[in-house]
Amino acid sequence: MIQTDIIIIGAGPVGIFTVFEAGLLKLRCHLIDSLPQPGGQLTEIYPKKPIYDIPGYPTVDAGDLIDKLMAQSAPFKPGFTLGESAVKIDETEDNQFIVTTNKGTQHKAPIVMIAGGLGVFEPRKPPVENLENFEDKGVEYIIRDPKFYQDKKVVVAGGGDSALDWSIYLVENKIAKELTLVHRNSSFRGHLDSVQKVMDLADAGKIKLVTEAEVVTLGGNGKLNSVTIRHNTLGEQVAATDHFVPLFGLKPSLGPIADWGLEIEKSAIKVDTKDYSTNRKGIYAIGDVNTYEGKLKLILCGFHEGTIAVQSAFARIHPDKKNVLKYTTVNGVNGF
């Protein structure tokens, strides 16, 4: 049994930053995550994607942000159970919780913070006839390491930020030897700046942009070597490629969280904005996994929610102690 003050379910950016805020109050944390390393989506899905709305960073790559957050929390010596999913929460007679993972590891604490992002993810797959035959043989739904595509011919499909941003990245950093971006419509859903940059790269001949079209079949013998693109008016054309990357987003699911007796609204956990507590006393939900009126699914909002939640957690753990806010500019950061 792993004993701690706060069990944090989810080791993404919000969960990691909560370790820091809890540490300032001398509360110890242990994080559980189904992924084999900390960082959540930022590490697993887009470690090289730039983020622009983190205070103090005009731009920071997602993976670098996780490295900074880990360094910031390090003085408070968090524990980690990685590669295991939290599947069960039981409440004890002494008002504590036991969180059990799918591998049977048990954790006990008076406080549980659910920072599970949007839950469990599965890629949205396009209706390509023989798509699954080439999965991990030239078809990838997530770009984890851009260098994997060094000097390769790449076909990206999609019209959102992920498709636009990765197309730009692979071309501007001279990674892909040849890049084709295929989109079903003539307009894009991404940020206007990214759309304009793709258009400029297409005009310069650095991206082959094919709109009002979609990939319909794949070719290859054991490994992908071509895609067939069907244009709305021009018919079909075959393009040689090493990789097909359909970036149509991910389908989130709460998974086991939905069975924990929490109030759920629109596939998220409903919380009280006073302290981001749930309907079960002692259990909080912070970050993208929660919902309330005016909710914004931004990392920086999750940082705020975690900060407020640990103040409430302190009062629950130490009802006889008065917590006086101490500014780090005055007191510094004193670890364990």
C-alpha cells in the first residue's frame, strides 16, 4: 500500500504542477498514469508542438514544458505509478481513499485529485478501405518523434490545427523530403496564422496542397508505398509515399472514471468552482476532466484549479491548522 497525502490521477501538466503547489503546503503527492512516462498528451501525442499561452514563455515546445514542470516539482519528491490505470476508488471508515490500478497496485490518501485530462483517447480513423492493414507499417495516427519522418515522403490528412501545425513543422525544419496535405474541404478549421503559413508554403512549392479531396485507398506489399487520393472534380490520382498520417483528432472517453460515483455532465466531472471539489467529499477534479459554467480547456486554467484545490485539501487534511498564504517571492521554495 502506497501512503501519501494526495493521490493525483493523471500525470499531465496540471497534475505535475499540482505537486508543486501541494509541496508549498508540505503535502506529499503520488501520481498515477496509464502512460509509461509523465507528461500526458504533451509527451505522448505532441512533444514537439509549440505552445503559446503559457505565462512567461512566448513559445515553448510541449515536451520542454513537461521537463520544466518536472524540475519545478522535483524538490517535493513526488511518487509515480506509471503504466497503470486507476480503475477503482474505495472509501475507508477513517475518511480516506484507496485507489487501485488495473495491475492491483493500491494507494491510500485522504485526498484524491483527478487530473486525467480528457480521459482515454482513441484516434478518429478515416473511412479508408484497407487502413488497418498498414497500421504501424506506414500509417500513424500520432506524430511522436518528427525525426521518424526524416527524408521520407509524407501524406498528412486533416484540416485542423494538428494537421496544419505538423505539416508546417515537417517542412520548415526540413524533415520530410516531400509533404502532401490532403483536406476534404477548401477551408480549414485551424488558426488563421497556420492556414496562411500553409498557403504560403504551398505557393512556394514546399507543400503539395490538395483540397476538396480525400485519401480512399492505400497501396503496398507489407509496407505502405502509395495512397490513392480522390478529388471531388478531378477524379483519382495515386501518390507515392512512405507514410500516411491522418490527423482527425482523438475521441475522448472517461473510461473507469464514469463508474466512481461522481456527477458527470457532458462527459466531464462537474465541480464546485469554490475549490473544484466533486460531489464526493475529498475528491477533486482539475484540468480538462472537469466542467463548470464558463469552463475553458486551457493548461493555464488547470494550473489555477490545482492551486485552489490544494488549499481546500490542506483544510480537509488539517482542520485544526490555519493555513497562512506564504509568497514564494518571500519564502522561496523549500522542498522535503
